[in-house]
Amino acid sequence: MARINDMELKVVKVKGDFVWHRHEETDEFFMVHRGHVTIDLRDRKVPLAAGQCFVVPRGVEHRPRAEAECELLLLEPAGTVNTGDAGGDRTTTAEPWIPPAGMAR
């Protein structure tokens, strides 16, 4: 993870279906680094391959899913909960950002 102003840049690995959720206060940026992912929306499916990106608008319910392990780059405001309004056992706790040695916070 890296921090850019008040945004967090995260690299995550996904496999299988994630939970349906929405982020009421923020858009969510997905870019595929390696593999393939599908972003399910209630009215359509958005398939993405390496190098492609998609922004889920705030308030739109979605579910990322990948048949095989996929690496994604996410960009979202610091503190955004990964499961949005869904909660549950797949919710991760935010880890504090620690800058590299010699870098001011």
C-alpha cells in the first residue's frame, strides 16, 4: 500500500466471488495488473483483462469476481472499508500507513 495525499493505492489478490456491496461516499477505481476479473453490477457485467480499468461510481452495488487468482490495483480514499455497506467476515481492518524510512508523513 502507498498513500497519495488522502488516497490509498493498494495492490490486492482476488480469487472467487467477493461480496455484493456499495460505497455510498466514494467511487472505486479498479485496474487489473495481472489476470482477469469481472465486476458484476446489478444491470451488467464488466470483464477486465490486464491493463484495463473501471471506476464503480459511488453508491453503485457491485461484486468483483475472478475465476483464477488476479492482481488488482485499487485507488480509494484512506480508510475506505473493503466491504462497503455489507460488512461481514471478509471486512479487513485498515492498517496505518507507515512511510518509508526518511520520508515525512
